[in-house]
Amino acid sequence: MLARVLVTEPIDEAGLEVLAAEHEVVRRPDCSPEELLRLIPDFEALVVRSATSVTAAVLAAGRRLQVVGRAGVGVNNIDVEAATARGIVVVNVPDGNTIAATEQTFALLLALVRRIPDAVASLRAGRWDRQAFVGTELRGKTLGVVGLGRIGQEVSRRAQAFGMDVCGYDPFLPAERAEAMGIRFLSVAQVVAACDVLTVHTPLTHQTRGMIGEKELAAMKPGAFVLNCARGGIIEEKALYRALESGHLGGAAIDVFEEEPAADNPLVKLPNVVATPHLGASTHEAQSTSAIEVARYVRAVLAGEPVQTAVNLPSLSERDWEVVQPFVPLGELLGRLYIQALGGRLGDVEIVAPELPGRGGEWATAAVLRGMMVGVVDDVVNLVNARGIAAAQGVRVTFAQSSEAPARSLLVRVRAGTEARGTRTVGGHVVADGSLRVTDLDGMPLEMAPTRYMLVTRHHDRPGLIGRVGSVLGEAGVNIAAMLVGRRSVRGAAVMVLCVDDAVDDETLAALRALPNMEQVRSVVLPDGLVNGPVR
């Protein structure tokens, strides 16, 4: 379906081409806050960089908005909490500028310790003063890295290539993983006390704002250097100014500031500071990569596909995502199948899976609930808001991991309140080629490849019933592509699944329901993404 995408800041043409191939792209560079509020109600997607403030008011005005894409790493200009509450997916490009930011860190570090800017200025002024610009070598020095995510790890590798000792801290990285990379894993206090050069590579959050302040800077070695190419505000600027002006610190290299533009910031006027105007991601390669990646993510969200880098969904490593990703379409398939094939009021929903890494269970749960809620409620339902919508409907959800559960399988149990049938189930798994199979339908075992159009019956197992069903469909011109029957006992309760080539009209459904020993006939229509070949 054609969607409208609003782009409020310049992004690389390669990314715009990805979006324009399937959707209408409207460019409004330098869009004012007032103009954004006026325009956003008519768009399904918004793409920004760092200058556009995507406030709660903007998100509330975006009645059709499904996704906000940030062509970069940070999302501090987007009200993620408000987006989540409205079911709006927020995506960014966590890897897009990793190398650019890493190289910018070392460019500034080398410029600082070798006094490159001052030497260039002196030479351009006509002087040849070699003695005035004696620098400091990196070899043998200790680099302290606060924040050992993608960029922090890349900076650490390059520092080791320069012959530096590296120590670091990260609240999420296991100590053994850091040690395996040759990084001494210490606390923040130990890092600042041990290092000759301190660099920060964390996001800006309530926890990290001002984490390097007066106390931490005072604990550093006299003459040490400080770098910030991450986010303004992680290092307290006033405390840093005092530490530099007093001579306690040897210098600082800064690419980001608490308030930008920062041309009048007192820090940039100090002689022992090298400063640049937020150039960490400013390479041709990074701009192109970020634009293409955010465009692909926005396009995927608009197509209803899961996006690993969605900020308001649980984060997973590439390795963990490979394990968890197949459970997303499988979960949605089972949710849709329950609602369409079995029906009935939802009560307590229990999802059983094999052991999943990280927060993979949250992805599987959200997928099942999305399948159950799509078409049941008026709201747009996605992986971000599915759990909240289910809760608003009074659905209670539990997720259980079992080492006894078959690999790459899910089982969904639904206790439908006071209904006579009690607990009902749907189950399935992902086969070797990545395609989906249904293995349990209302407690009946089967092995079924789902198709776009299906009929599901509950009936009493009696001779001739299947033939009568075939006759009704044949008279209606409906071709049967495949048929599966599951039953608990001979001539007992049974389930039949018919894969058909076309949708079945209401008149034909009524004729099927009127057959002797037929208890229930339901039509199932699935989206192509759940039936067409392997999971991608």
C-alpha cells in the first residue's frame, strides 16, 4: 500500500530512492515546528536527523503515523515514550556511523596530543616554530573507555593498534567479553583514575547525563586528556572548563555540546581544546549508509515487517536476532490462526517456547498478540503496541520457556474465560528452509503448510462428510489444493483444514455449515508474508 513519507532534513539521495521506489516522499528541509505540526496528520512515516524535535505533540497530531526514522544513532530528539504509547515504531541506524565516529575520535585525539590545529595556524601565519608544538605519544599510554558498545569497542581496537593499554566500563557488557577483547574491565571510578586519555561512548540518558563531573575529573591524572565524540552532556561542561583552565587536565577534544550550535561556548575558546561542530557522522560513506538503512527500516515497518533496530522494542545482538527472528512470523501466524480458525473470547493467553536468548520472548509474545489483535480492534496494531492493546482488552499474557519444547516451535494456549471449551491451543514451528508449519489446532495434531486461503472445520468424524464438503466446494467453483484431518479418536471430534485457491463466499460457507455432523466452519485469510516461502 502506498504511504506518504515526510522527510524534514537533508538525507542522502540513495536513501530517498529506496523510499520513493514504493512510497510517496515529500521533502520539507528546515521544516519549522509549526509547519511540522500542520503537515504530520497526512503522513504515515517521518524521517529526521538530529535537528527535528519529534515531540509528544507532533506524535499526537500524527493520526496516521506508523513509524519515525532517525537517520543516525541517537534518538534524543524523539519522544520515544510518547511514540510507544501510540504504537508508533521508532527506528534508528545504530551501525551507520560506527566507523565514522570511531575515526573522528582518533582524528581529534591525534590532533589534540600532537597539537595539530595550533601548528597549522602558526605555519599559515608565516612562522616555522617547531619547538612550540612538541606533542605526546599514544604508545604506552592508557586509554579509558566509558561505554563499550559498537563505537567504544572499535575505538578500543584501534587504541591497541597504537600500542595503548585499554581499560573500560559498560553496564551491559559482561566483564569476560571485555577481557576477551583485551580490555581491563573496571568501574567508572577506576577507569578515570587509571587512564591518561578518557573517552566516552554512551548514549545520553538520565543515568549518563553528567556522569563525568567535578569528582571524576578531579580524580584523573594531572595532564590527562578528555574526549567527547558521543553526546553533549555526558561530561559536565562547566566542570570540564574549570579542570582545563586550572591546568589540571592537559587538554580536551570535543565534537558534541550540551547546546548546539556551540560557537559561543567558552570551552571552544580555551587554548588546550580542539573542537569541531558535531562531525562524528559527517563522512560521505556514513551519510549514504545511514540514509539507505533508515529507509529500509521505515519501508519494512510500513510493510508490517519486524525491524531488529526498533528503539522501542527489545534490543538483540545480530547473533541472538538470527535465533529469535523466525519466531516473529510464526507467532503472528498462530495469533491470526487462533482468532480466525477457532475464535471465541480471549482470556488468559499462555505462550510456550524453547529457550530464547536475550529478550527474545518479548518479540515472540508481541508477535502472537499482534496476530490476535489485527482486525479485532480498530487501532493499527504492531509489535510496539500489541501488548498494550491486549492489556486494554483485558487479555492476561504469560510467556514460558521450556527446555522440553521442540526447537523453533511455539505453542499458544488460550483459556477463554467461562466458555465451555476451556483451554484451546494452536501450535507451530519453523522448518529447516525457514518456512512455517502449523502442528496443533485446537489440540488436534497435524503438519500443515499455511496458505493464503483456508477453511477450518470442527466436525464429528463420520463416513461421507469429507466427500460432501468437496461436493459443496466443487459446485461453488472452489478448488481444493490440500487437505489435512486431525482427530483424537475414531468417529470422535475432528478438525479438517482445507487449503483452497480462492476466498470462499458467505453462501458457500453457509452451505458447508448446514451439512450433517458439521459443528463449525471458519474461513481463514492470511497475508502473503506468512505463507509465501521461507522466513527472510
